[in-house]
Amino acid sequence: MSYATRRDVLKTGVLFACCGVSHARLAMAQPGHSGPLPVKQIADGVFAFAGTPAMMTDQNDGEICNVGFIIGDEAVAVIDSGGSVVEGKALIAAIRTQTDRPIRYLINTHMHPDHLFGNAAFESTGAIIVGHHNLPRALESRGSYYLQSYHDAMGSDLMADIRIVPPAKIITGEEELDLGNRKLSLKAWKPAHTDNDLSVFDQHTKTFFTGDLCFIGHLPTMDGSLLGWIALLATLSGIKAEVAVPGHGPVSSPWPQALEAESQYFDVLARDIRKAIADGVPMSDAVKSAGESERPNWKLFDEYNQRNATAAFAELEWE
Amino acid sequence: MFATIELRNPLVAIVLFAFFGSALPFPVWAQNAGPPESTTWNSLKGDVFEQKSIEAANGIVTIDAPKRAEDAAIVPVDLHFKTDATSGRIKAVTLIVDENPSPVAAVFKFGPDAGVTHLATRLRVNAYSYVRAIAETEDGKLHMTETYVKASGGCSAPAMKNTDEALANLGKMKLRVFPAKTTGLASMTRATEMQLMIRHPNNSGLQMDQVTRYYIPAHFIQGLTVSQGDRLIMSMEGGISISEDPNFRFEFDAKPGEDIKVEAADTEGKKFRDEWPLESSGLQESKPRI
Ligand SMILES: [Zn+2]
Ligand SMILES: [Zn+2]
């Protein structure tokens, strides 16, 4: 090889983590909430907030996904911290309107920023952050990128406090968390929406927090395995839940009907992509039309469908 | 409202971590909206091509990539080559993503009678960036073309989606042969389009080992050779800006009846090889002979 050493460096260079750049937080007015997050009681001791189906911006404080909490006799578990520290703090304020029991666990359902950019808000609560065994790895390889890439949409004020805080407690397979006469079943799934999806089932009320394994209204996003997700739907629909809190969509939603819309979208997308692959259509062309018939059924279709098609194409080519 | 991202936080310090023990400053992200000045490229050029002058491609090489990187981990890029008697054939093409931590995505070299007219692959694009192709023709001249790719919105990241799957099938290859779009030039050769896929995480080494707290070294395909019989079709020197499960679709002058051979090597010294008979031009997947 005839090129200089620096060139090798350029090729093999590794992007150093630049997460946790802490700016002195401006004492000026922060965007967004002045009060607690408007949560709704959906079952005995179970509360949830429905995010808006939109991209994360400084206008919505990143409040686009569903978050919730469950109150036991001794302690509280929170499911996802939201898309900003502002949202995380508003969620804590909402918890404090219902109970003064300690927040024992903050469960992160997966790696996406809308679900865990609020983690830093929980540091002062002493909550143990709980995540899928693949979550630390996923955050190591994406965390600094997430902090950079959301900067413009969210703005400096909102981003200033946001840090990537990885889980301290890791879930492999299935595990129970006890909140005092109230047990939650946590389950770490195989790659589907991401390779670090974790769901939470409240045994007392049979409320199922699916994380982003279930999308309603907001187009599902592919960041794991389409085939894995399709295969998981049968298992998920067999879960005997009374109601579900999807990652995005109405709080609460009937179960397992909550899975129907995304199931249809996956089938259409997989069918279109498989046909393109069989016909020898290159990826760059195939992704322009795949899944198009599903457009009327979803919000944020333009934002995410081509990306989903791209990921699906790369995966299904190996079938 | 759809909010596009623009990476312009000057406070974000990016450095290159060199395995050779030195650290180099990484150029600042693009400061302006729209295709900006090629500031990064101007500082990069000398490192890659030294003082050689680089001309505009004028159609000798053309590049197509989506204006918006829908999936930052998988951005399809298409190169077409068109040479004439004056310039001579294209000997090599260098593919560069200016703003990536490792800008040189790959260097492809073509065999003397390979007749490669089209090459498509997939790249990771970390930020708003120019993606450029520099072709070297037989007369020694360099010809450059570029396109500007905007990072996608939302939670798309240039990282692996399914790490365990990629590792579990490490080195598995698949070759597909497509019906030729163009007719052969001579009776003994004909243009054939092929797609080569290799299972490999091609990762950047960003992950930290949770036990040791050391970064896991980068692990990627660094060398690849595609030949037919004893004839070189193309070789590639690659880096981590090539997407996971590296994928190459290319058109070349095939000789009927001779086997296609692929050899690849990764940064851990693992070697992968496979061989396929070149079947008639039906659209079917070639199966390894053994
Ligand atoms: Zn989400
Ligand atoms: Zn998600």
C-alpha cells in the first residue's frame, strides 16, 4: 500500500465519545413546562402520559413518546424518562402529586432518545436505572451521536442538561422487580424494534408497557430486525394483558388489538421489499416505493418509511 | 413539523483516535446550511492524494446518493464510469465521506480488462457531509465528483442494528448475478451485473467493553479481491465507513464459463473466501460450489 500513515489513520480512526459535555446551564428561562406532566391514571396505581406523534423539537420538549409510573406499597417504578431533562423533571413532579414514596427504579425500555434523554433528571431521586443487557453497548456506540444529532432540533437550552446515563441494573431474560406487594415482570427480548427492547408487565393490574415494540399512529421505526419483530408479534399477542401502554399511541390501548396496525405495516413492507429483491431492483430505487400503500394509515410516514425500507432491504437480502 | 438536523455545535470536540498512538484533530462540522464550502476536503486532500492535482470529473465518474441519508448506517451510493481513448481506463476509485471520523471509505482498484462500468455500495454517513469519488485514469490523472448528503432526522444512527446477528454469521458471503443491462462488447466477453454481500459488523470499535472499560478495537473488512479465473475484476481497501454487511453491486465484462472468486480479510486477520460458477445470465442467487 502506497499511502502515508495518516491515511491509515483516517480510515481506521475511531470517533471518540464526546458525550457528557457539560455546559454551565443557562439560568435563563427553559423552554416548556412549568408544571407536572399531565399523566392519566389508567389502572389501580398505574399512570401514563401520552406523547405527541411528532419529531422531537424545542417546541415539544422532546415529549413524543409515552412514559408512565407504577406505585407499589413501598416504592415507585418509572417506565422511561422522556425526551429531555425538562420532561423527566415534569414526570417526577407528576409522581409527587400522587405519592411521596421513593422512586426505586427507572426502567428504560430501549436506547432511543425520546425514551431516555430524561434519565439525568432522575439522578437526584436515587432511582436505579434498569435496562436490557444490550442497552449499555447500544448507548456506547450511539450516545455521542445522539447528543450531536438532536442538537439543532432541540436547541442548546434543552440539550444543555441532557446526558446519556446507562443502566446500572441489567436484565437478561426475565426478571421480577418488587415495589412492595406489587410485582413487575420485566422481559428482555431478542432484536425487534432495537436489539435492546425491554417490556414491563404489572402483575396486579395486568397492564403491559410495551416500549416501542408497539406503535399506534406514529409510524414504527426499524432499528433492530424486521424479521425478529414480525416473529415476536405472535408471542406478544399471547400475553394476557388487560390493557397496554404502547411506546407511541393512545394511553391506554386494548390488547392485543394494539398490534394490528403495525403488523399490517410490517407485512406490506416485507412483501414490497421481497418483491424488489427478487426482481433485482437496487436498494436505492426499491426504498422509494416500498410500503407506500400504508401511507394513509400513519403519521410521520415521510420521516421514517424510507429509512425503514432501507433497513428492511439490507436485512431481507440475506433471506 | 419536520426538524432536520444540522451538526454545527462547535463545542462538540471530535478527535481521531489513532491506533498508531497519535491523535489528530477532526475538522469542525459544516457551519452553514446548504452545500457548504469543501473546507474539510481542502484540509484532507493533501493527506490522501498529496500534492497531485485533481480535475473535475466531467462525466468520467458520476456519483449518486440520496440527498437525505434516510438511514445513517446504510446510505446507498452509486458510481458510474465512462472513459474514452484520451483518458484511458479507470485504474482506481477512492470513495470519501468528508465529515466521517474515518473519511476514506474505500479505495477500489480495477483489473486491466475488467471493464467495470458501474459500482454501487453502502456507506455510513455520520453528519451532513460531502460524499466524493476520485477516479484515477490510466494516464495518471485524478478526476473528482461529489454529492452532498444530509444526515437524517430522528433516531437514525450510523451504528449496527443487530450486532449479534452480524457476528454470528461472520464472513458468510452471497453472490447474485443479474441479467446484463448492456450488451457485450466482444464475442468472448459480455457485461454482467453482480452483487457481492459479506456478513461482517464492519464496526468502528466505538463500543466500550463493560467489564474492562476499554474500547473494543475496530473490526472491519480491510481487503477484498474479486476475480474471475486468474483475472482481477476489482480489489478494495476498506474502512469503517463502509456499512455493516458490506455490499457491492457492479457491472463488468464477464468471460463465460469461468468461476468467480472472492477473498476478503478483516482487521483481526480472519480470511474469508468463496467461489461460485458463473451461471448463465438468469436472475438467481449463485450458490457456493462447495
Ligand atoms: Zn420511541
Ligand atoms: Zn424507539
